[in-house]
Amino acid sequence: MLRRVLPLAAVLVLSVAGPAHAAAPPLRAGAGRADITPPTGYYMMGWVRADAKTTGQHTRLFARVIVLQRGTRKVALVTEDLNGISGGMLAEAAAMNRSRGFSERNVIDSASHTHAAPSQYYNFGAYNTVFMTSQRPSEFNTAADPQLYTFMVKRLALAIRRADDDLAPATAGWGSRRLLGLTANRSIEAHLADHGIIEPYGTGSVAQDPQGYAHTIDPQVNVLRVDKLAPGGRRIPIGIWSTFADHGTVNKYTFHYYNRDHHGSATQVVEDTIRRSAHVPRGQEVVNAYGNTDEGDQSAGLHRSGPAASDYVGRVEARQMLAAWRDAGGRMSRGPNLELRWTRVCFCGQQTDVGPVDNKSVIGLPLFTGSEEGRGPLYDETHVPFEGRTSPVSAGPQGDKVQVPVPSDVPQAVPLAALRLGDRMIVTIPGEMTAEMGRRVRAAVESAARSGGVQRVIISGLANEYLQYFTTPEEYDRQHYEGGSTLYGRASSNLLKLSLVDLARTLVQGKPAPKPYPYDPRNGLLADSPPFPSGAASASLASQPSTTERLERAEFSWHGGPRGEDRPLDRAFVSIQRHGKRGWRTVDSDLGLNILWDVDQSDTYRAFWEVPRAAPKGNYRFAITANRYGIVSRSFKVVPSTALIVKPYTGRHPAGTFGVTLSYPGPIVNQDLTYRPPIRAGRVQFRIGNRKKNVHTAPFLVHPPGSQSVVILAGAARDRWGNRNAEPITLRP
């Protein structure tokens, strides 16, 4: 057990009982972030396979933080671009800020659940595990990397300090939206069992849910808006804390670069839009602290793959988050209730309303062939999923799970928190809860907290610890991937539900939280290793960029140091500069969405810039700013794309009318980085005999006299930035 003496401020945060008094000080808030992208070469957590190893970076990984304070009550709302949160990592990072009033008991840290962040920082070996593949039969790993662990702890602690340093008078309010059509339930037969509908694996359908598609997922987008109050009463938005249930599996293991998956564009678009639309001063941090919630059986990656697809998913999410942010602007408060209760619960064989939990963790057979959007190495060989396989004999708390007798070094006790913030309550789940189990937890906690004025309960999933999946008992009995990965038996989720109800009840009744189970989440791992090296002291050119069309990739390479150690933290490594009247000016960087870089075993770096469809024509160059050197490429020209596709319009239109649609070429999976939206405006010049007819909006339609053919020449179809077609097309009656 951790035995540390907390400062008075932290004790007050944890022990003050009862609702906030009307005379309590007004809200203060601050936002901060820290770059948590490590060197390359680590296995990607989530795919659990030796051929899922990072060689470079697409989007940076960050810890984003919003600190809220009223008087002595303080809480840090944190999200990290990681697959899961290691409880020991969180405890150590919070303890580094004990002088500021922080401990593991007043920090809520949710992982985005991207599968393209590193493993090997977990305190428990099961989550550092990598299985061998047929191509890499000798690679198997369960060990933590103390240097990576130390890095993650210290960067998280820094992010919290930065947000705490930003504290100022503030106001906050909640908004929400529903998002349908983006995600799908990946274990539909298990979900149907919640309705008493039993279908063999692979035979169920969404249409069988008596309450429809929306009931198979959690469609809720929740947003906590936080604005600072400037002198004169002006509100300056500093960001949002947001949730939506969606697995980080749009990018697959074959895209072997660090990236935030769909969270990448969702966070970037929201942050950029808030900054621009609200005229936020340059020196003020703006964050979209987007973690995850009850996404255990939901994904946007079942039929989508690659960074361009993840960009699309994130932009759809961002649209709803921004709508909720605007709604919240009319419901802001300077004095929202701010109270927290925290405890730690052991899986020690307790009874629940559906039977006992186990006192030991057991892995189920379905885990070994993976989930629908990314099967594992064993499935690669057998092409047989193990989902839906059950034992004919029930085995106590583990029910009908087909047990796999392998060592499983996982936590036995997990932290739980309930945070009252205004008329909402956030409750934490230390892993991945399914949509229906999340619905049951919210309903139970809402019932317990309603007498205290709580109107809605929000689940912060993958929060403060990682213990895999949490299903309903009915889903567990079907033993899909999620049920096989629910470790302490079919009652595991119900223990969390009952514990959170008790925690919420103590909060609204003004009582202390239940006594936490004594447990050290560090599991012997300490954050005392040296920092990563700072890379090479100099670099040399390898290859130069050349003229590049929009939507294509400009490329530059150079020789530097190993493992991406040259890259600095918190600032750009690869920048794109454009030459103008005042010289070279940076217009893009690897802190955004359009640049990819990697490094090979000979320490050769390659940087790729996907030229945006609206990039101005002109002269550009790469500028590399490493920890210890700087280097620039020769200039290259950006020119309009000639890749626009012209197709006959097949929709309904009047007789005798000809029409076309314009589109950008479809993205190449794992190569193209950005979403290609429909072209709705531009210019199409039709040739009708000797006449020309220009049409500017889609669908592009003309009505030629008689029965003449219509020709669109090469270059005659353009979007509004001048990108054009290279191939002519003839439309005949």
C-alpha cells in the first residue's frame, strides 16, 4: 500500500462533505497539455502482435488537462492519447504534484484508446504483452520499459502542472448531442442476449434489437465547456472535456506510425475552430480533452481503415462536439457544484446482485483471435474466430468461459471515482464497458444521485486503471471477444455498478467515501530512470523534394540519429514553409494532420507532406528543427491537382439534361492521410457544338438543344481552388 502524507489542501479536497455552500468561492479553471510521444520502436498497444511496431509518427500523442477549482476543492480532468491508463503511472504523476494539492484521488485520467500508442509502460505485465507472429516467431514480450514508464509519468505530471499554472476565474457548462450512423456494435449477438434473443455467432443483425439501431450503441456526445473570464466580463474559451463511445481502431496495425486515430482530427478540428471562432489569444492553451466512455463493443472501424478514414470519423465527431459546445455557451455557471468521492475496490470474491465475482483473473479463449475490426496472429494462421465458444460446464464465478490457463499479471484492485460537476455526475470505469452495461450503470447511479439534483450520469471509460472489458452478465455468457476479456467473471461489471452507486450515494448524502482497499498500483515499477537521449548533433541530406501536385505527397529525407530521438517535444520537428513577400513562413507542421515521418534502422528519416487541396500555389520547403540541429530542403513547387474525377450524373434530372459529378480520387489506405470531401462547388465547362456553358454548383447539369453530345475537355472541370481533371469525357444522348 502507498503510505504518503498528503498536504492539507489535498486532504480538504478529499474529506469535505456535503454540498457546496452558496458562499463558496467561484470557479477557477486552467488548461494545459504535454507531448507524450516517445521514441519509435515500441510495440503498439492494443494489437498485441510483434509486427505492430512503430517506425514513425503521423500525429503527436498528448496528455490534455483541464483543472477545476472551487476553494480547496480541486480536480484535474485528464485525457491521454494512449490505449489505456496505468494506475501506477497515474498515482506517481499525481504524487509529483502533491504540493499543488493533487493525488491519485482527485485526478480523472481517461485514455482515448488509440491502438497506435506504445505499450511497455504498464505496471502490470499483461498489458505489455506482445504475441509472436509467423513472420516474427521469436518475438514475445511482457516486460515494461522503465525508461518509457518514467517518461510517461513525468510528462503526465508536467501536463497537470501546466493546467494548474493556467488557473484563473472561469465559468463552465454542459452540452450534449446524439451521433448516429458513425459507429456500430461489433458483437451484435452478445448484445441481443441482453434482450433474451439468442443467436449463434455471426447470424444476428441490428434489425433484431427491439429498440432499434440506436440501442446497440451509445450515441451520446457529452461536452463540458470551460471559459475563462477576462477583465470586463469577456469569456475566453479554453476548451472542452468531451466523451463519445468509439474504439480507436480505424487505423489498423499495418499503419505503423504513432497516431491518435479518429481522436486526432476530432481534437484538432475542435481546438482550431474554438481558437479561431472565439478569437482566443495566442498564448492561451485550448484543449479538447477527448477520452473515451463505454466503447467496449462499439467501433467506427469495422468497415473503415486507414488515416484518411480516421480523419473523416474524427471530423464527424468534431461537428457534434462543436454543436454541443455552442449549446453549453447558454448554460454557463460561475459556481457549479464541484465534489468528488474516490475509493479503491478489490475483486476479492464479493457477492453482487447477480452472484459472486472471482478472486482471481482468468483469460477466456475468445481473446486469442481478437475482435472483428482487427483479428490477431492466431487468427492469421487458422482463420477461425473463437468468439461464441463456451464451456458445457459452468465454473463458478467464471461461468461458461473456456478458460486458458496462462499467467495473467493484472490488477486485482481498481480505483473508482464519482465527480459531481453542476447537475452532472462523472463516474469512472477502469476499462472498456459495453453499451448496455454502461446504460445500466448510468441508470443505477442516476437513481442513487437524483435526490442530490444530479440530472445525468456520464461514464469516463478507460479511466485511472486498465482491467480490460466489462460486459453485462448476459453478454458474458455468450463469450464473444469482450466476454472472454472480462477477467473476474460474469459479475465483474455488477461489482463496479454497485460500488459506484455506493460512491454516488455518499457524495449526495455528504458522507465520506467507502474506505479504499489497500493496494499499491505501481506493482514494483518506479519512475526513476534517466530521460531518453536527445538525438544526433548534426544531420546530412539524403534526398530532395520535387514539384508536387495538391493531394499528392512531397518527400524529403536526411540522415540523423536513431529511433526518432532527434524529434523535440511540444514543438514542431518537421515544418512546411512557403516563400512569400516577407520570406519563408511556416504553414504546416507535424503537430497537425498532414505530415508523416519515419526513421529506419540506418537512421535515415523520411518526411512526407500531403499537400492540402487548397494550398496556395508557390514555392515551399521542408524545415527540420531537431533537438540539436536544423536542416532545410531545397524549394519545390506546389501546383494544382490534375486528379479530379468526372463521372456522369446518375441521379434524377429532367429529360434531355446532361450532368456530371466531380470528386477527388479515393484515398489509398495507409498512404493518404486526409479525408476527401465531396465537391459541391467549382466550375464545369461544357462544350455543346461550338458553344461553351459554365456551371458552378453540383450536380453540374446542362440542357443542350436537340440531341447533341456534350464534351468536357481535360482541365475544363475544376474545384474552387483550381484543381482539375486530366481526362476528357463525352456525354451522348
